[in-house]
Amino acid sequence: MPKSYPTPPFPKQPQPGNPGKSGPMNPPPDHGEESYRGSGKLEGKKAVVTGGDSGIGRAVVIAFAREGADVLIAHLPEEEDDARESARWVEQAGRKAVLFAGDISKRETCEALVKKAADAFGRIDILVNNAAFQMNHETMEEISDEEWCHTFDTNITAMFRIVKAALPHMKPGSAIVNTASVNADTPKPTLLPYATTKGAIQNFTGGLAQLLAEKGIRANAVAPGPIWTPLIPATMPPDQVESFGGQVPMKRPGQPAELAPVYVLPASDEASYVSGATVAVTGGKPII
């Protein structure tokens, strides 16, 4: 039988700061800590995961390690505790964990991140661009110029910078997986800057796949729907947190653990002819 996951209503649980912490969340998110079983799909590979401290990123980190990969976990400095918890699961799987703290909205941070991965691993086989910033606004007037630029610098410009820096360390057979969103196709107006970047990510991924095909490097995207991560209580109004996920056909948010296998496949050699694709994980909400 498939696992039963929590359904709304959830407790109102505002968190200070962005992107929030895993610990205070009620119900606690499932990152696959007790459920994910690897089968060697990524044996010996070297991976970089941005935003790997919590949420979807942590679930991907756990899955990659159990599939046999060493992982660099990139995170904000204030997310050190969550990042160390992700690293603990990597090490428990018998793989090497490397932590990198920094704000990827800065060009020099993106370059330093790649350098640390290359120094630690000697190469990069898998790059997961997952870190993102979002804020909820009811009106256009609430969105500052600074926030708009920061959202773009974090969500899409960082992808360009990290990919560009990583390519010299990637060989034929390497894979890039970018986190897009259902917002790329059905943008939520209260997430205007975030949703706009997600549309850009989907186009960036499609163009990148074509640009890198002759190098033997693949690029794909995953488009999550409503997923129960710290970003939700940290950035959304309490009433939206209470009903979060109830709007999709499955009537609940997805758990990070439910995303992990969808990142494993395009990162693996089994997906050797899959590039330029966007895979939707939306609880039944169609993206056509």
C-alpha cells in the first residue's frame, strides 16, 4: 500500500525569516529519511545540490547519497543546522558530504561554490540547481525593485552563473537538473517575481539542453506543485498555510520525499536520451 501523507487543514505556523527551518514545521516534512531505498543508480558520481539543507533539496541529497553519490550541499549561512542534518544522512549512507555556505545571488559565491566542488571531488557529474527565493504579495505596489532583482539573481541568474562555472568540470554523460515549478505554466499572481523566474528556468533548461547536446551533457527540469517545505510557513499567510495543497486533485501537498525519485532518474545514466524535458510533480494538476 502507498504511504498515507498529511492533508489540510494544517496548524497556522508562521516562521520568521526566509527560507525557514524544518524543525518547527507541523506536520514535519518527510524527506525520505526512513523510506528511500537506493539501488546504485548514481554509484560513484559526484553531485552538487543547491538549497540542499531542507525541503526538496534535502530529499534529493538523501536519495542521491543512497544511490551512491558524494554530494556537495550548498546553503545559506543561516541554514547551517539544517545543512548539517542533510550532511549527516549522506554520511550515514557511506558517502562523502561537503558543505558550502553562501548567498548564490552573488556572482563570486556561485564561482566559489563550483570551485569547492571541483576541489573536493575532482569533477562534477550532476548539478542540481534547486535553491530559490519567494515572497507573497497581494499587490504590485508591495514588490520592491530590490526584491524583484534579488529573486531573479537567486532563482535564475545564479543558475546561469553556476552552470557556466561548472561546465569545465563536467564530462560527457553529466547531467543538470533544474527546479522549475507549476508556476511556470500557471503563475500564481501573489508570487509574481518567483513565478516569473520559474518560467525563465523552464526556457533556460530547454535552451541549455540544445546548447549542450553536442558536449554529451543533458539538462532537464522538475516542476513541483505545492510541496510541504519550510518556504511555505516562512513566506505565506497563515490562512494559506492552513489550506496548503488542498487545491490540487489529490487534496494535499506533496512531501519532499515524493520528489526525490524524479530527480534521480534524469541524473542517472538510465536517462541517457532524456534532455530538454520538464517533469511535473503536481498531485494531479495537469501541465499540458
